[in-house]
Amino acid sequence: IMAYKLVKGVYSVRCRHPGCPFHVQIKIDSNLMGMTQADVELEAHKLAKDMAFTQHDAVYGVKHPLEDPDIHRVGGTFRRIGAVG
């Protein structure tokens, strides 16, 4: 069984609160690995969301929380890594 890891992942995160200008690109430097590309994508998505919440709250936290964030990968690839199991 082969596993996958995310290499140079970059995610775009945008707040959907009406009129909110928050739109950032989050670089994932963590060594994320999983049994499938979908597993890795899910973990990266969660990490990008958590990092965006922190950044959003630092600037707009008193006005509104990060609302229904639009998150998608704009950079990076999945690389197969050695046999597992």
C-alpha cells in the first residue's frame, strides 16, 4: 500500500461574511501524510481553516467571526511515499 504526502500546499481562504475583505493564501508547511490523496486533502483543509481563523480573528474578530469560509487548494502536489504496512 502506498501513502501520500502534500508537497508545497497553498490554500486560498475567503470569509463569506457580507462585505468582509478577508481573503488570504495559507501555506501548509506541515508534513501531512495519509493513505489516500483525499485523506491528505482533508487534513490540509482543516489546517488551513484553523490558520485562517487565527488570522481573521486577529484583524476582524471584534466585528465578526470567520463565516462559512471558502477554502480551496491553489498550489501544491501530492507525492507518493514508500510502501506502508
